[in-house]
Amino acid sequence: MKRDETKKIQIGSVLIGGGSPVAIQSMTNTRTEDVSATVEQILKLESAGCEIVRCAVPTMEAAHALAHIKRHIHIPLVADIHFDYRLAIGAIENGADKIRINPGNIGGKDRVRAVTDKAKEYHVPIRVGVNSGSLEKQLLEKYGGVTAQGLVESAMDKVHMIEQMGYEEIVVSIKSSDVMMCVKAHELIAEQCPYPLHVGITESGTLLSGNIKSSVGLGIILNEGIGDTIRVSLTGSPIEEIKSARLILKTLGLRKGGIEVVSCPTCGRTKIDLIGLANEVEHMVADFPLDIKVAVMGCVVNGPGEAREADIGIAGGIGEGLLIKRGEVVKKVREEELLETLRQELVHWDE
Ligand code: SF4
């Protein structure tokens, strides 16, 4: 179902589905057993805008660590479990707000039932996750390899298994590193699944390729009204994942707030270090709680005109630049003072 119609599910203090705002998730890359390192990373993720965080739970020590981690953080904690159903039970008993399992790889129906019963007892939602790398043999044979139809059938089989065990606090994720297959799979599953969908492009790569694949894939899926939580998977810092996720949601009009920086591509007229300046501006505005557009333009010839769409902007010249407000030049500033002048304007910004 589309995001306005999916079942509302409570994950700790955050509601997802049923028209709730699309929630941003990330996953820690510290050892979960290392409580202080994991807490430190989660607090940084919170500051960046992460709303739900997932930790790998590969050992019982990690499951026990969740209870200690939870005492220091302020967002829901999801335990990521593979293979060992006892870790899922341990994670729930230690306060996980949601567990992510692939019911196909934790050792049979009885074990899925044991996890489901524990989740029911603690009112902890289960995220059923399948991905293209773990598709069952019979589905690979049925569909002649990994296909969107096979992914959806695999996910829905598991959803039905948990429903038959009398539990409906379910979130579903289907992932593939093939972007267009992932899009197709989400379109198909949205037609038959009443539960919230967590959307991400898996193994999407390093910063550049990961951002591009995630933007294209998540952009199409979210724009079709599908998807209740997202993760931008990057081979890099999880903080970068949050920045990218926020920008994707903002670009799609699914989030308000935060300063949007637009900057020109530079050309033969550029006489200042615009690339450096644009990066400095982007960094500087990150903490301002304003919902405005800031333009950083390379020259005074076209800059003011091109910055007309923005609330405020700066345009470079030779040794000096212009401060522009809604297309009107308001003052000339020495080049080295452009950044600080803009910062002062933002500090004293009055809508
Ligand atoms: S604003 Fe000026 S420097 Fe930037 S691309 Fe346009 S003409 Fe070139």
C-alpha cells in the first residue's frame, strides 16, 4: 500500500506508516559490544537527523549491550539479527525497539515462532527483510534468477508466516543493488502489502555511486507514494547517510526545514574560488534552523539574476562580491568577508 494507507506501527517513540512522515534510518558501524563507541556514534547520528538507528547483533554480548546503549540514546534502536534466533530473543529482552530478521535464515518455523512469541510479549515490531543475495533456491528456479517478482514472493511468504503466528506488527524491506529491480519490487509489493515498507538500495557503493543509486532508486519509489522509512546505504560514514537521506526527502518535498544551498556550476567568468566557497557555505549553514534557500554564485554578471529564486545569496567578483536578497543587490563586500557577511545575515534572519 502507499504510505498514507499502510498500517501505523510504533517503533519506540516513533510512529511509521499510515501517513506518518518518512523516517530516516541509519546503521552503526561500530562493534555493538563496544557500548561507549556505539553510543558516541548514535549521538552523532541523532545530531545529524537520524530518527531510527540499527545495530548489528552478531553475539549475545552485543544483545546484552543494547540495554546499556539504550540508556544513553534518544531514538529507537533496532537490532539486526542473522542466523541465530536466540540473538533475536536476547535483543528483545534487552530492550530493542524493533528487530530485523530474515525468517528464512534463522533455522526453521519453530524458531521464527519463538522469536514472534517474544516480540508479541514485548510489543516489539518485526522487520522482515529479504534481499537479492538471499533469495530461496525454489524462487530462483521459478523465476529464472533474481527478479522483482521473486523478491516480493519471498517477502510476502514471510509476512504471511508471521501473520499466521498471530502477529501483525510488521515492517517489510526488500533490497537489491539493482536499482530498477528494486523500484519494480517496491511497486509490486505496495499492491499487496498492508505494512510499512523500509526502503533502501543495498550495497549501493561508496559516496558517489551510493548517493547516485540511492537518489535515483529512493527518488522514484518515494515519489510514487511508496515507502515509510528510508536508509541511504553508503560505504562510508553513517553520518553521510543521514545528510543524503535528508537532502533526498527535502528535494522530493517530503521534508521541510534546513537551508538549501544552490550554487552555480562555475564557468570562464568565475574569478573566485567558488567551489571552496560553496563548500564552506554548505558546511556553515548546516546548523541554522531556517527554511530558506541560499545561492552562491560565481560572478556579478549573471549571479544576481540566477540568484533571484533564492532568499539570499552571494556572488563573487574580482576582489569583491555582492550580497543579494531576493534578486536585489544590497551591498558590496570584500571577497574575504563574503562568508562572514552571509553568516551574520543568517544569524539575524527575520522571516
Ligand atoms: S553565475 Fe556567473 S560564474 Fe556562475 S555559471 Fe553563471 S555566469 Fe558563470
